[in-house]
Amino acid sequence: MQISTYFSNKKNLFFIILFVLIIILGGSVFFIDQTFNNSSSSSVGSNLKGYAQLKQKFNVLGSTNQNLYSSAMQQFNILEDKTSSTQTKYAALAKSAAALNYAYGQNFDIKIYNLVNSDFNTFAKENFKQYYNPGDFAITCQSADCAKSPQPADITNIINEIKAEPNVPNDTKTAMVANLTSNGYTADPATAAWAYFMSAQIIKDDEDFTKAGINEKYFNEIVNYVKTKYPNEYSKLGVGR
């Protein structure tokens, strides 16, 4: 009985030790796994105010055309890199806005305009006060969706004249009309004056308008409009100097 009891106790002790070892081993594995996971993700994430909401809006927008938004998203993702400095993150945000600005010029999507003009601006001001420059998130309205005023009557008249020109190819007329139309949505006087003048210069140098003998006519009409509507801005363009 004593021998059997001895072996029974030894057997029980063995299972107790084995059980304890399993608990210790399991705890060690869990600790190592947690440590690895924490270390592998410690450099990724963002505690910037409003970041999650901004990224969600960005992702919805980017899902419609990955190629158009890929460069903007690439810069935007730098905000999740905890190893990057605050200045680097701000620079990445500004570059992302610039890429979106380019995308807006390709499709005039009002959602891009609103994202940059409102969401990016607010986010930058709240999180990067030291580096914030409103010019980094300036975006020019180029569609009726965001225009603060209707097309100027003088420009509308010029547009209608161009559309009716019989000796200019339709694709050329469409391009020139698109330029003048987008100029009309520009609220900033300096930007508008410059944009109109550039559109006038394009018409003046265009081969089709030149062949039709009307390039100078429309150049002068547009420039005269700028001179009358934006006299201060026109004087700064250096035209005729």
C-alpha cells in the first residue's frame, strides 16, 4: 500500500508539474505574441483629430478611380506613420491636396473640391497649427456646383460667338469654350484675371482661330473684359510691357 501510494502521489505530482508548465508555456507564448503584435503595429496608426473620418471620406472618393487618386492616397497614408515628424506629415498632407487638385482639374468632381476646400483645410488647421498655410489647400472652383456667381454676361456672349463660328473645328471650339467657362467660376479676382488672359492668349496662338482670321478679335474682346472687370489685377499682369 505504501509503495502504491508513493507511486500514486508521484503520478499526481507529475501531472501537477505538467499542468503548471503548460500554463507557463501558454502564458509565455501569449506574452511573446502580444509583444510582437504591439511592436509590429507601434509605428502605424494616427491619433490626429478627425483622421478616421477624413480617411473614410477619402477612401469613398478614391474607390471610384484608383489611378486618379493613387498618388494623393500614397501621400495621405504617411499620416499613419508614427515615425514621421509632424512637419513631414503636414508636408504629406499638402502634397496629397495638390494631387487631389490635379484630379479635380481632370473631372471637376465637386466631391474633390469639397474634400480639399473644407475637410483638408479644417483638418490641417486643427492638427498642424505650426505649419498650416491656407495656400497649401487652395482649390479653384471650376464648375457650376461650387460657383458663387453666374457666368459673366460679357463672357457668355463671347462663348456664344465662338460656338457659332463656322470656320473653326468643333473640337477646337469646345476646348476654348471649356476654358472660358471654367474661368467664369473663379471667385478670386487675381486668379480670374490671369486665367482669362491665358485663355485669350491660347485663342490668339491657336492655329484654327488664326486660319479663320478671328484669333485677334477674340483675344482683344477677352482682354478688354479683363481690363474693365479687373483693372487692378490687369495692371499687374504686365500686358503690353
